[in-house]
Amino acid sequence: MVQLKDLVRRGPWEWEIPATVRADMRVPVRIFAGRELLEAIRGDASLEQAVNAAILPGVVGEVLVMPDVHQGYGFPIGGVAATELPTGVISPGAIGYDINCGVRLLASKVELDRAAGAMGELASALDRACPSGVGKGGRLALSERDLEHACREGGEWARANGWGTASDTARTEEGGFLAGSDYSAVSRRARERGRPQMGTLGAGNHFIEVEVVDEIFDERAARVMGLEVGCLTVMIHCGSRGFGHQVCTDYVKAFQGAVKKYGIRLPDRELVCAPLDSPEGKAYEGAMRAAANYAFANRQVLAHFAREAFAEVLGGRASNTHLHQVYDIAHNMGKTEEHVIDGKRRRVCVHRKGATRAFGPGFEGLPPEYRAIGQPVLVPGSMGTASWVLIGTEKSMECSLGSCCHGAGRTMSRRQAKRSINGSELRRALEDGGITVRAGSLPGLAEEAPAAYKDVDMVVAAVVGAGIARKVARLRPVAVVKG
């Protein structure tokens, strides 16, 4: 296990596990965290998992650990690692089961004071419009042809079918789709699971939350994003549902053989991988991109349904109920990008698992209005706590592969949370605090209690202190819909 003595402090918010800690490490591990968060991080195996990732073939630079990190399948949730093309590896466990789990933020001009009396009705309307729960089917029943198009075209498929606008896709990471998806690399079981679930929220930590802009820290950036103090926003957190989960399941199993075939030695079988230029690696990458596009389409459809619910309930209370898109970002993804690493520009596959892309100003892939300020970074809280809007910085491009945190990060497992937190009492406490709740089950609500997570304000303080993000706005929850 990694010991405190193994860590070298590199600054107030940065620590390093040198590559000399274990003989098989190819690169060091860099951790972004204050001392108090570091103690919480050391409570599970996430640092050991980061060290394990530092031995992956082709890994370059550093393995990065965000302050919201917690133990995951093989690779820590809140971890980032780059492997060099073409011979470095790609690992499903380092991308995650819920491929392109991500967050979309919509903002309005509707003031909370005008909508306060309708919050229960609004929460119920969102709950009806956006079905949630494990295995839950939605309002759309996709044909095989529809599913294939969604997996190839992502958010653009949804827009073309009337569930969005050109502004939505422009304000989505990668324009709402990844090129190079390969539908033929997706199993029949994954397709069967994906067809009925388009336009659904799922369960676990997925949610739709109505929030109010509580405080603004960067007036210029907030103005560009259309965020105004006292006005309502809607945050949607979900991913590729059973479709992406099955893709990951299929390739974790398939890569057990690939590891043996290519003679790859791993300290943890959950880190199974294959060379990016191998048939197995190419097949997974194509299937992963298909699942990522499914998720972009799913959040686009959900945004459309959320807009309908918002207008239906608040139309008589406000003259303009339009929800414009601020941004949509991915958390679990493998992306081909170029970065300067060890003084050399390299083409790499950046594995971000429970981590957000946080590109700084000047990146051409951003919509024109964001190029001058940097990419929006959305950091959801834990149901009863604030969420944050940040922006990427020049320093994030220099020292974190253009990456940032993705949320608060768990301190309790779901099983622990259910054992120690009463769902009924939690719901009552949230509603006493002014947060309207719609939940599919009380045990499911208890799993996601604020007490099961780190303090999101401390997490944000760490990434801002390290210089890899800047604060734009703090959002306070007023209604939450969970599966």
C-alpha cells in the first residue's frame, strides 16, 4: 500500500508519488489535493490503483489524481492517464463502465421568486418527462436503424430529429459526437439494452437537479454563459445507460485474452488492456465511441424533455421560460488528443475516468464565445450541496492534460451509505432545507446522501488553488429528481 512517507509535497495543493516507489512504475503520480482531502483519499485503494496505472504500457507524463478521487474498477474514479499512440494501450477499466457519463447544464432567465411556489409541480413534471431507475425504458423505442444512427451521430442525430438546436450541439464537448465509432463492434446484447433506454436518466448518482445561481465569481465568464444570480438552471447528470455498461463488460472480458496474447503483465487484472493499434484495441475504441455518442444523444433528448416540462409548469409564471445550453461535458472517456509532455508534443489517448476535460482559452474545438475564456467545467454537488461552474486554464493544459475534477467524490460505498443513512429521514432533512425531492426509492436516495461524499467546496478549492480551474458560479439546489 502507498504510505504517507511515499508522497512528496510539490506545493500547497500538489503531491507526487515518485516513479521510484515501485520498480515497475513507468511514470510518477501527481495528486491535486489539500492536506485534509489527502487524508480522505488515503482511506481507500485509489492511490494504489493510480500507482498500478503508472505501469501501463505506453503511459507517458504522469498519472493524475483529482481531489474527488475514490476507488474504482481497476483505475481510480477521478484519475487521468495518457498513453502514446500508436503502440500504447487502451483500457476499458481506465475509462469506466458508464461510458461518457457526463453533465449538461441548461440556464434560464426565470427568477427563483417567480417559481418558488411551483417547485413541487416542476419536480414531478421533470420526473414524468425523464424516466429514471435501473433498467428503466423511456418514451422512445428505437429501431435498429435509429440506434445505429444515434451511435454514429450522437447529439447531431437527436438535433436532426427535432430534440435540440444547433446551439446545443455547438455547446457540447466534441460538438456532441466522436468520429470513428464502429457499430459493428457493439454486441447484440448491448444493442438490446440500448434500444429502449434512449431518453432515460438511470439510477445511482444520476439526477436532474433544478438549481439557482447563488453567487458569481467571474462576471465576464458568467455573462458569456448566460448565468444570472437568482435565476434557475437545470443540471442533467447521466450517461450511456445499459448500452455503455454492456460495451465495457464485453471488452473487459475480451481483453483477458488480449493481455495474454500481447504479453502484457499487470498488477491488477481489472486493468486489462490492449495496444491501441491492435485489432482488439481498435474494436474497443470503435465500440466505446459508439457508446459515447449514445450518451451525447441521450442527454440531448433528456434536455428536450426537460425544456418541455419547464415550459409547461412555469409558462404562466414567467414570460421567458427558455432553457439555453451552457455546456455538456463527458466524465468517462478515452480521447485522442495532442499535448506537450516532457517538452515534446505527443499524440496520446487520454483516459479520463471520473474526470472532466478542462481545456484553457484559445482551444479551437470550443465554440467561439468560449475560446477567449476557456472551456466550462461542470462540477455537480451531492444532492444537498452546491454545484459549481468553473473554467479551464492555461495551467490545466500545462500540468493536468487539460483535466479537472468531476464532482464531490464518494467517501462511503453505496452499501455503507444504505446501512448508515435512513432514506426517509434524509428526504425530510432535504425538504426541510428547501430542496424538493422526487426519488424512485428511499434506499436509492440514501446511497447518494451528501454525507456519503466529500465536501464539494473543498474539492473545488483544491483545483482552483492548484490553478487548473477558475471559479465562475456557485449553484444551490432547490429540487432534485433521482432514480
